[in-house]
Amino acid sequence: MNESTPDFEFESSQSMSAFLPLALLGVSLAIVLIFQVSVLLPQRTILQQALTQNEQGVEQSKQVQAGLQRLVMDLVNSSADDKDAQAIIAKYGIQVTGGAAPAPAPAASPASK
């Protein structure tokens, strides 16, 4: 029976030695994942701030575009009576297309004369 005791201890040490590398692998994987999460959280905050600033820039550009459209429409509307406005439209090649075109003035229409 003395011979079976060393065999039993040998098998026991093999099962313990297989557990140790798996445990170390699991711990190292957990450490890597925790490190990655700790690095990504500040980056997420920075990206959210950049997105907010980008949205503000888009809103400002929409406001500027709306103002410029109003200015051009006023220029086109005044070009019916104003030679200077007509010169500006001709110089810069301004054309109004789509549903934003102003209605023609009744006095300027050749059909009404």
C-alpha cells in the first residue's frame, strides 16, 4: 500500500498543476479587460464632448444658412425694381430654384401689359 500512496499524490499534483495555469490565464484576462475599460471610459467622455460641440456647430451653420437664404431671397425680390440688385445677381450668378422661388411681380410680367 505504500506504493499506491505516491501514485495518488502524483495524480493530485497533476490536477492542481492544470488548475494553476488556467487560473493565471483567467486572472490575466480579467486584468487586461479592466485595463481596457479604464482606458476607454475617459475616451468615451471626450468623444461625447466632441459630439456635443459638433452638434452646436451644425446648429450654428444652419442658422447662418437660413440667414443667407433670407438675404438672397430679399435680394432676388428687390431685383424686380432695383438695378443694383440685378447687377449683383448677374455678377454672382445667383439663381433661385425649387419651391423657394419668389412669385413674379404683376407689373414685371409681360403678359399683364
